[in-house]
Amino acid sequence: MNRNHHQGAGPVRNNHIALMVVGIGVFAMWGLGLVSATNTMHALAKQRKDLENRLRILQEDNATLRTEIASQSSPRVLEQKMRAGFICLVPITGDRIVRLNTGTLTPGGNGLRAVSNQIGSP
């Protein structure tokens, strides 16, 4: 009873090997793609978090500057700066004021009109 133990196992066909190699390759590429997508997702999430933190800091700085501008432009502070000589106000004299003639309009309505600094002059 000498039997060949390999009698039922025929030769390995090449198409089975090729199919297994292609299947393993597809599975490996899918795994690498998944890892790459995960890494990209984490990098973008970190970038978004950094940008949100920067935006929050800039909004806080804007709020601080708004309150400082409001306090510096209050009438009381402006009067103190004027008394200290930091702000110099010059009164507006009559020769610096330009008045438009309120006389009759030209027939077209949109024509040029003379401008004068004299009150009541044509």
C-alpha cells in the first residue's frame, strides 16, 4: 500500500497565483490610501485649529483696540489733550468758509454757478 500522498494535489496554476498577487496588491493600495487620507485629515484639522486660534486672538485684539479708540476719542480726553498742547485747534475764520450762491438757477438747471466767499454777493 504504497500511496503517493500528493496524488490529489495537482500542480499550482499560474492564474491562481496572479489573482492572489493582484488581490493582495489592491488590498495594500487601499490600506495605503486609507492611511494617507487619515494623515491628510489630521494635518488639515491641525491647520484649521491653528487658524481658529489666530482668528480668536485677532478678534480679541480688535475688541481691545476698539475700546482704546473709544476712550481716546471721548470729549473729556480730547479736551485734556487740547489743554496739554498735544492737539492744536485753530478757529475757522470767515475768509476760509466757501459759500455757494443761492441765486437764480440757470435755465438748464445743471449749469455751472459762481462761488464766492462774500455773504450776499452774486
